[in-house]
Amino acid sequence: MGRVRQAFIKRAALELIKKYKDLFTTDFETNKRLVEEVAQISTKRLRNRIAGYITHKMRQLNRH
């Protein structure tokens, strides 16, 4: 079984997706750079976790 993401990561990612949905893609590296530009994230680890969840959600949206 995988790890559960914390609620604040999901909230931050979903808020960013709402605001910048047209900018995010299914590529983690691209999303990582976009998160760095549009949000003020304090740590690299937190930025990567938010970017990873955004990538996961964008892949889900592309499937449907």
C-alpha cells in the first residue's frame, strides 16, 4: 500500500490547480518549476510533494 498524502498538501495542490489549471501538465519536472514560480513554498520537499500531487491529479483528469 502507498503512503497517504497529508490534507494540507492536497488543499494547496487543489487550490493551485483551480487557479492555474491550464499551466499544469502531466510532467512532474514542469509542474515542479511552476509551483516554485506561482506559490511561495518554504521547503524543497514540500514543493515536490505538492507538485507530485498536482501531477497525479492532472493524469487523472486526462484519463477522463
